[in-house]
Amino acid sequence: MRVAVGIVKLFPGGGLQRDCVEIARLLRDVGHDVTIFTSSFDDGEFAKDLDIRLLPNGLRTNHARQRRFSDDFGVAQRGHFDLSLGFDKLAELDVLYCADPSILWRVKQTWHLYLRGRYRTLVGLERHSFKQGSSTRVLLQDAHQLEGYKNAWRTEAERITLLPPTIARDRQRPELRRDGTRNRLRQQLALADSDWTWMTIQVQPRTKGLDRSLHALQHYPQARLVIVGLREGEKAARKYARLARRLGVERQIQWLGHREDIPELLSAADVFVHPARYDTTGSVILEAVLNELPVIATEVCGYASHLGPAKAGIILREPFEIDEFIAALRQMQDEITRRSFAQHARSYSQHQKFNLGKAYAADLIISLANGRNASDAVAPVVRGARTSI
């Protein structure tokens, strides 16, 4: 089977990009010919083992770039592949792996957004996969996300599959907190034993609430904030670096940029902060829980729903209040409280399976390509994934 995969941007660090690469490898490893098409590619070590073809376009805005890429991808894959798989909303898809909330649902809540060309373009792209009568199968990641699409489009239920979470096995390393790795990483980061260390992992600072963490930081001069995924001088971070200077907390912050040693870094932290404005899933929340790091996250994050059953952290209610965030951090100052959250996280993790979601997605894609119903998937990928993901 020849599979054409479309994703507008392919770069290390993004959760959707990691999903794309991991699923492409799963399909390839069971014998399928996979080609990834993208308009922008960071050609380092990230996906060097995969067949990647560039469809560049010089359009300046994200929505115009996505519209052009959709057109270019349609031309490139039409008639040459057995199945088209999108990781962004594109036309002519057999399967859409969707990590975003419904744009139409947002527009319906705030109707004047439709007056903007950006939203009209994005709703148009969304329509291809979600309108009634479309043949596109849709893979979603969170129940809140599913509810939004059902309300917006009335998409047929049989075309939608809700995937279970997936955290790669090599990102589940709780033993690093006890085997000396924590002390070694803290030394590398110049963190004293007395430094109360917050960690955040993100590449979209406004969406993930970095400004909220910076405002909270000024109330805790003894705290240190380690930011993974952003460098201080890069475009996405500059506004927040200025805010940190204005708040007088710049000396409490370390900007680490993109890193792959996530479990090691999580072992060095005392609390994971994720006061996001929206996060479809929030895989970093589960990564923290699986690595026994207490979490503070907003309830709008899909995987924040695990914090309650796991008793592994604190959920911030909506609408967000900075005082509630500051109070939650005050609770996390107590070492006994943090130890209790960590112990509960360990117990919860031992009774859950968080490594099969992408393998399930790959099996579903294979089943669809072979003309079978989704429920008939024989799971060849899942069997291998028990030891490989």
C-alpha cells in the first residue's frame, strides 16, 4: 500500500509532528510505502529515515499557506497513492488525524470571527472532512474535541474514532528521579538543592499560558522556571522574554530550547506547570504523571482529566484566575504534598496503558486502506508496539 501523508510544517518539538513521524514509521515498519509531503521541513535528525518531499509555498499567513498546501498536496498525491492521510485539515483526505478543536464551533460561539478571511479559510478546510456526506474518516484525541465537532457539523458518528492516549515508552522513566539522574541534571542546570523548580514544555507560549506562569513567578522569588521547547531569542519567545524582564523575573528563568531528553529533564523538576488557554490533549501532562512529577494544569486541557483519578496534581478551573494558580503553587511548595502526588502518580501509572494510541491509529488506517471496517482491525502494529513504542 502506498500512503501519502500531508502535514503543513514538519519540525522537531511539536506534538503533532511527533505523532506524524511515529505513525509513518509504524506504517512503514509493517511493509507500507509511506511518503510525507510538507511545505516546511527542518531537515536535521528528526525524520531522516523517512521519505519526505517538500511542497514549498511562500505565502505569509498560516491560513493562506495551509490553503495552498492543501491544493498542492491534492495534486501531488492524486492518482499516485492508495490512501491519503492528513495531519492538518486538507482537502481530498481518506483519513484525518486531527489534533485541533473545531473552528466552526468557535465561530458559532463568536459569529463575527467569520468576517475575517482567516476563519473563512479554516472553516472551508474543515468542511472537507467533517461535513455530512464526506467519506473522510476522522481520528480524534479527546472527548471535548469530539463534542465540539459533533455540535458544529453533525458529522456521522461512524466516521469518527476517539483514540486512546499514547506516551512513548522511552518517555516513561520514573526511575530517573531516584537513580542519580535528578541530581546530575540539576547540577547541569545550575540548580541548587534549595531551588524550587517549575518546568514547562511548549512551543506555543500564548496557547500554553507562559505569560500566566511568568506572572505567578514574581510571587515566588525562590522558584526557578525551566522552559523547554523555546529559546529566549527566537521569534515566538521574544514577547515573553520582554514580559519576564518587565516583571523582574528574568533571572529566575532558563530557556532550554528543543530537547529530546524529556524524562531526564522532568526528573530535575519539582512541579510541572501547564496553565494553558487550550490544549486538545496535553500529552506533556501525562508525561509528567508517568514520570511521577506533580502537575498543575487548567481543566481545558484534555488529559488534565487524568489528574483527578490519579490524584497526581491540581486542576485549575475555568475561567482562569491567577490567584487560584498562585494558591495551587503555594500547595506545591510543601514537600510532603509533592511526595504524596508523586506516590499516587506511580500507583496510577502502574494500572494504565498509555503506549498504544498511535499503534491503534496505524491499525485503523491499514484496515481502511484494505477496505475493512474499523472494527475489523487485526492489530499487527499494536502487537509490535507493545515493545517498540
